Amino acid sequence: MNVIRYESTDSTQARAAARVAAGKQGDEPTIITAAVQTGGRGRFAREWISPAGGLWFTYIHRLREQREVEGLPLRIGLVGCECLESLAPELAEAGLAIKWPNDILAGGRKLAGVLCQQVTHDGRSFALIGMGINCNHSIAAVAPQPGAAPLRAPVTTLLELTGRSFDLEWLLAHLCHGLRGDLADHAQHGLTESVIQRIEARLAGRGEPIHITLPAGGSASGTLLGLATDGRLRIRTSSGEMLVDGGAEVGGMGDNAPL
């Protein structure tokens, strides 16, 4: 795999998009990583605080079929949880969970985030899979500047959870190896029943009250039931069961908190 490294850049996601737009991306995956991001963004273009000591990268994946994007952030979140626990077994005690549709929580606090975007150039489509993991820095390092919007939820880091630092290159290599294998499986089989079950086993807030802001406007409240076969969220409202797609915003549990 081709790896492009920056000491500092605005956003690995922006660098990945520019690479595709320039026609430089082939069929083999490319990883773009940065020690620091100065303009990182999460969902809904919210600030993504990315100091030194974290792992910030975008994995460029060639899409063969449109169906490959179905449930992709959830699949990437599952890869992240399982890979981190395999490398640091003590993280299993922290209760790594997937907060629909794109966050990884540890003990209810945000440890990592995923941002997936689809881009096309000359008839070829790519998924830009951005991932940010709070690793070797303090929680104070992601505190907003004076006058900025406060964090939407509490955060944590691998350092805080394990009491030790991690080799970021080693962590990146293991994560990207896991991503490559799971993306190949996802392209062939999609969200299988067994994959949905593995995600649901880690789904934060299952069985609890939930509030949804819908992309077309309006909102809904109910109880989080689980996932549909395509990765949409199932909630029970006063009017019956409702399916929610990935464009919605989930209230509670700190959705989209900056890293």
C-alpha cells in the first residue's frame, strides 16, 4: 500500500480528495496520514481537533459497486474496535462501543471517529475513509480554544485508558491491514447477518431513549432497538418502528463530539 505522510496538513481527507481529483489515485489503496491536522473536520463539517500524539489518517479505497458504501462507517467502526482490543486487550475492560453511525466510545467517552465520503473521477469511484484516534496526548490537548464551541461530549485517549503510549506507525499498520481485509469482505458480501450481530453487540445506547434530528428537518424520539440489515438505525416511537439513515443526527451520547 502507498503511504503518504505529512508532519502537518489541513486535513488528510482534503488531501485524499485532491489526490483523486488530480487523477493520481490508482486501484491500490493509498493511506494519507498526518502528525497534526490544522483543519480537521468531522460530520456536518464540525471541527475535529487533531493534535500531535493522535493517529489521523485517510484510507483511499476503490469502489467497484455502489452497494459497497452501505453501512460502511459502521463496518469501519467495528474494525477499529476489534483491532484496538487485539493490540491492547485491556481495552476490552473499557467497553469499546460503536455509537451510530461513526464513533468509537470507551466507557461512554469518545475515543475515535470515522468519516466516510464518496468521490468520483473519470467514472471511477472511491471511498475516502477517514479515522481519527486519540492516542498519546492528554485530554487537555483537545480542549477547545477560548471562545470556541465547547466539546459536545467527554473524550478519552488510549494513554488515559491504558497508562501507556503506542507506536503510531505500528498502530496504523495493524489498522490498515484490518481495513484491507474487511473492505474486501464487505465488497463481496456486504453487511451479513453475522457482521450486523457483531456491530449490534457493541451498539451504544441499545434499549435506551434516543432523539433523532432528521436531515430533511424535523425530529423523532423513541427507544433505540438496533440495526436494520442495511445498517440503518431502528427506533421505536409512539407511532411504531422507524428506520433512520446515516444522514440523521443522534442526540445524546455526544454524537459528533470533536476528537
